[in-house]
Amino acid sequence: MSSSVSAPNSTTRSATGARNAVVLGLQWGDEGKGKVIDLLAAQTQVVVRCQGGANAGHTVVVNGKKSVLHLLPSGILHDGARCIIGNGVVVDPLALCAELDELIAGGYDPSSRLMVSDRAHLVLPCHKALDAAFENKKGDAKVGTTLRGIGPCYADKVARTGLRCSELRDLPMFEKKLRALLIQVNEYLVHLGAAALDLDAAAKQIMPACTRIAKFVADTASFLHEAAAANQCFLFEGAQGVLLDIDYGTYPFVTSSNTGVGGIIAGSGLSHKQLGDIIGVVKAYSTRVGSGPFPVELANSKGDDIRKRGGEFGATTGRPRRCGWLDLVAVRFSCRLNGVDAIALTKLDILDTEASIPVCVAYELDGKRIDTIPARIDDLAKVKPIYETLPGWQRPISAIRTYADLPPAAKSYIAYIEKHIGVPVRWIGTGPGREEIVIR
Ligand code: IMP
């Protein structure tokens, strides 16, 4: 096994005694799910990704080398784990091959443990071209997507015009269908003022990767049901965060999938009975990449300071993340929607130097206090955060390994969060390293 983390003892695995667990981001993505997944995956036999695509970026360390996984489940770094890319994921063959190649170049080949759902949709060159064309057309109103073709691929899925991985079982027929789709998309591209794709060049670019990933394509839902019947232990990896959910996020500045438990069920083929614990990952402050209202944003030197200390630059696109104080309105909203059992609070150490720490406990909208996220984006853009200010601890916590040793002000910060959202904090991230975690 290439993972350098020591296997957690049995008490680290479960919040409620359940065998399985779901890990979800409860903010706008980038909560530090990779590290939590990595910790929990050590005791897992099957790791499943259920939604999103190569827009995700989970940072992990393999043989001392930092890697960013986009499509592969982070649990792939644990030798024992079978890794499933479920039907709800949109699979970019080029991105998947590049990721595998990077791991193989680092001396680690996980291919034998990987399966890709035959019902997962394929992200094709036309989807990436459309993503860019739509964003250009929107001008200032652009979503700020990762340009990975995610939205156009999900749009094709819903419009019933997409191509699924099962098509890769007959590659000559797949290429015919690919060319037909490209002809159709070229009409939109031209209409949007973008260049049409060269059919031969696009096919030449994508076919080798499609041929390579065809061998991973399988009926993953049946595999998962058999594994469940054999009492295997599952970990479901959420991607992005609940505030980017297509239904409950800050629409239209969202991604194009359900990023909560709904996406886990629809995107894996298992039922709600197999989910187990719902573990919500919350960063000790807030960040967001891309456009859209962000009530707690600190568009000032304090925001710059947090970005610098927290290394808040996109793992997928390298874009600087917008930073702000912890938004408990948002976190409570996400907890309620997903029946969260326990919280992993990450990057608490980034607040070490603060003398006092504001947390947003409600919003003011048109002179009224509200405690939930309004559906209308123009209302969300208008809300003003209402803060309570808590004392900081002003000392480094990265070397601390037990809850009892945390400074009293850090414990009060955690207790305040728990009281406000009604969910216990069970893991506390105190630094970037795998061992820098406090487990309660
Ligand atoms: P898309 O998912 O590429 O369509 O991008 C839609 C929005 O979701 C943009 O604001 C992106 O920045 C954001 N987004 C997508 N994936 C992630 C992620 O993994 N972390 C943080 N933001 C993301």
C-alpha cells in the first residue's frame, strides 16, 4: 500500500456504529474531503464515487508525492479497496487516462481495482467546447465553471442525447455515434459564435482513451449489490459541496449534479439502506471558487490573508478561492438536507493567529432576520451576514493529537458550531498532514 497514513483504529471509522459511510462537503466544495476520505478508506473494501466528474480535485499524498485526483476515487490509494466510478459520474476518458498515467509514473498502478459504470455518461470533446462557448456567451453572468465539460455532458444526459460508457463495448459503433453527436453539437457551437470541431481530429483525440477505458466498464450496480450482500464495507465519496447542488445550491451558480445524499443514491445504484453514516466535511471558514453570491466573502486584506495561510487555490484550475468566515446558516442548511450524523471540521489551524473569530449565524434580508438560504439568487446577493464573534486561541494547534489538549477557545469554537447546527464534531483537522487530526 502506498498510503503513508497509519490505519485508524476501529473507533475512527463510525459515527453511529454503521458499517458504511458517506462523505459529503457541506459548503461550496474544497472542504478537505480528500483527507477525511483517505482516513476512512483504510478500513473500507469498496470506495464509490457517485456524481460530478473531473471538475473535482481531491488532494492526496502518494509515496510522499502530492497528487490531485479528479475522477478516480481518493480511496484508490488504499490497496485493499475496490474503486467504483458510479453511474452518476460523468467520465472524461482523456482525464481518466491522464490520472492513471500519473499514478503509474509514480510507481503505483491501481488499474486492477478500478471499475467504471456502464451507465455513466462520457464527457466528450464537444462538451468541453460547449462549456467554454456557453461561458463566453454569458459574459459577466458566467458561472465560472471549471471548463471540464460537466454541465453540457449532464445536459446531454437529461436531453437523452448523451453517450454512455456501455457504448464502449462496441468501439466502431461508438465512433459512429460520437461523430453523429459531434455534427449535432457543431451546430450549437457555430450558433454560439464558437468554432466547429473538426470531426476527424476530435475522434482521433478521444478514441485511444475510449479504447483504453473500455476494459474498466462494468455493471457496477450489480457488483455493488453483490458486495453489499457479502457484507462488504463501503465508503461513498461526495464531490463538490452541498451549496453547489443543482437543486439546493446557489442556483444558477452551481454544478450540474446533486452533490448531497440524493446524488449518492442515484449515482451508485444502491438504496438509502446501504449508506450508513453521513459524514459532513466543514472547513473552519468558508471558501468558494467561481462566480455567484457568497454572503460571508471577505473581499479585503483579511480574505487575502486567509487565502494565503490556507493555500486556497483551486486544486483543479489553480484559481484563487474567495475566502470568508464560517457561514453557519449554510452549514446548518446542508446538515438538514442530508441528515448529517457527524462533522469532520477541517483546517482549524488556519485560524490559529486570529485574536477573535466572527461566525455568521443568520442573514439580514430587506431588514428581516432569516436563518436559511433564500432560493432567489438576487435575494441571496442582497443578504447581509449577522455575525457573533468568538475569542481566538492564538497558539499553534498542529502538534495537538487529543481533544483534551486543544486550547479552551478552540474547544469553545467547536462547541459553538455543534450547538448551532445540532450535529457533533467528531474529527478536527489541525494541519495538512495525514496525522494532523484529532479524533473525538
Ligand atoms: P462546473 O462543475 O465545472 O460546471 O462548475 C460550476 C461551479 O462549480 C463553478 O463555480 C465551479 O468553480 C464550481 N465547482 C465545480 N467543482 C468544484 C469543486 O470540486 N470544488 C469547488 N468548486 C467546484
